Amino acid sequence: MQPSPDYFYGRERVLREIVTGVLTLPQPASFSLVGAKLMGKSRLLDFLAAEDGPLLGDEWEAWRPLPFREGGRVVVLKIDCDWRDAQSAFLTYVADRVEQHLREVERIPLEWAALEQQPSASRRLLEMCRRLNRLRYRLVLLMDNFDSVFTDQLLKPESLDELRPLTRELALVVATEQPLHDLDRELAASPLFNVMTQLLLGLLEPDAARQWLADTVARYPALTLLRDDFLALTGGHPFLLRRVSDMIGELQTMPAPGQSFGPEHLPLLRLRLAEHGRLLFVTYWRTLQEPPARIDGRILLLLIKQLIQGHMALNQTAREHIPTLNWLINQGMVVYDDLGYRLFSPLFAEFLANRLSGVTMPSPPRPAAETVENAIFADLTRIERALLRYFQQHPNEVVSTEQLLADVWKRPDASPRRVQEAIRRLRLELGQAMPPVGVIENERGRGYRFVPAPS
């Protein structure tokens, strides 16, 4: 069976980099695949996991280093981190899935009785990988919806210490909607994840999108004159490009006998493509209504209203607009070309114009204090946020190191250096907040006191 080509248009560089990286000897590379919803991350992981895909399929063996030209030496497993079992006990779930795959699908003998004696799921996973490597296999774990591992704190600090050697034993490819450091800077900086190469998955380049459309309409000669129109309407978005094929197939039965669709039917095709793209547009609308805390809602609304009108030239862009525009580009909503910034598709512009008619979006201006608080929390790691919230709940009280370890870290037996280092970093952030949020004072021999800034 030939692989479906719509996995492949415009992604060759990404796929090649992943395939060569995860199969590097002696130590594999790992990757963080970042892209907005419906950008094709799951489909790309499915392609990597497929028997006829680039990691296992004969058609792609030239991509693979010589020791892995035979797909039988590569073991690929895809895991969805949003599954309920994964949420309840993440490492146990991963170790169980790997063991089941190796025993029941690959049928690789790894002295299973001895592995079952390992004291923890992380140790069992590590030992399985080590034994695979001794047998000259390479395990590639593909993890979809990996955001939840960070946002739901599915990995504990003690597990990270045990998992650190895994970076030398297996290849990991994770897919997220946001960069790992935006999800949790502290966890992203751990040795397990800071070795990952980040790959951004965005809109396709015009040449790749044009080739996709050319192949799509090749079966319908009357529509070849509409390729440029479809290119503009889809904006290079993989979701809409796939919908063009669905839409054409759906409409082939509609013309009268002896007729076929052609340029004169563009208004109808445009209308149908807008309906097919509704799921994407609604998804983007929800993203705009709940932007990250670092994105100013008033600037976002201003920019969206300007972009609905058409191109926004570079000389119309204020310096404070750049972070929001970059975020919109990373989400795949905005592109930059010779004329400036624009929404990726006129269909999306029409959708937004209709939604914004009489609607305030994404949120009204907030009081200055709340805006500052949200801004500073957006720049903190997970533990720094928890520490600041704890101090704010205990203003002007002396709090001991032991109390902080028990109440914030939930680790009363941990080293006091954790507290000292976190407070050092938090003080640096507080020192840059404008207007001030407060200061942390030392009470020698007793602990720390948080003094809120005057309101």
C-alpha cells in the first residue's frame, strides 16, 4: 500500500530530520514537534508509526542510516497522552504499553521475569530500552498531545532523575500545541527535555501547497484553472487543503448530466470550502478568545480588526504589536509576505468579520493590578508561580524553609537549596515587575517574609 501523499507535501525536511535524528548512532536525537490544533501533528506521527512510513517502510529505506535500513530493527510506538489511563499513572501506562508492544507485537525476548522485578515503572522502562539497544534495536516513542504531561504535571521531580539516562537509550518525538518552555520552563529545562530539538509545524510553503492542489484537481481538468483561487482560499493550511479534495468529490454529483464543475462555479465552491473549514475557524476563534496571559487582549483585538480589512504594512506595526503578531503567525492564523501581515485565508477573514459584528473579543481591559499580576505569572516557572501565590496568601508572615518545602513543594524531606534557588529567581522577577508586586525579605534564622507593594 502506498502512503497517502497528503501526509507528505511540504513536510519532507521535517520528516527527514526526524528520521535521521532518531536513528542516529550511538545516541539518538529527540524532537519536540510544535504546531496549532488541526495543523497535522497527529497525522505526521501516524505516518511515522505506519508500517509503510519512513521509519519502517521499504520505500523510505534510503532515508535511514545503514544499520536500520531493515525496518525490523526499528520499533515504533505511538502513545496518546490524553488517554484516561495515561492521565492516572503516566509512567506506569507508558512502561506497560512498551512492554505489551515488545512482547505481543514485536515478540522480542527480553528476560521478562527479571524486568518485572524492577522497583518502579521508570526503572522498568529504562531496563527495557537498555536491553533493546544491546540487541541492536532502536525504540522510537511518538507521544501525541504531550501538552497534558506538562499542564497536568504527570511527571514528578523524582521520576525525572530516574528517567535522565533514557536520553541515551531511546528516541522521543513529542507533539504539543505550545513550545515546552511556554508550558513549564522548569520542567522543559530538565535533562530529559532540554536536549530536544524543536520543530515548528506551520502553514505549507506556496510551492508545496500548489503541488498538493495540482495533484488534487488533476482528476478534474475543468478545475485546473481554479488552482490559484484554491491556493488563496486555503492559505497553505493542511486542514483546508485536505478539505478541497473532500469538497470536490462531494460536488461531482451536483452538475446536470453532461456538465462538470469549472471556473463559473467558483462562488459555490468558495461557499462549500468555507463550510468545510468551519471546524478550523471555530477552533481558531476559541484560541483568540483565550490567548496566553502574555498576550494583551486589547492589542490582539486591535490587530484582528485591522487584519480583517486586508494587509497591514510593516510601517503600520508598532513595536508593542510584534509579540502578538508573532504569536498569531505561530498559530498559523497570520502570514507575512511582500505587502506585510495578513490573515492566512480570506475565508477566515470573513468568518472573523461575522463573529466580531457586535461582539467584544477577546476580553475587556482589565484593572492594572490584575494585568500586572497575570503578566508576572506568565513569566514564572510552575514552582515560582506556586511560591508567589503562597506568599500572597500569607502576606507579612514569616514562613520557614521547612514550611515552604511541605506546603509548596509537598516534599518536606527535600533539600533547603530548592527553596533558596527558587526564591533567588523569584526575587529577580519581582524586581522587574512594574508597578511593583512586592518584595521577599530574609528573617535571619527564621525564614522569609513577603511584603506586598502598597496598593
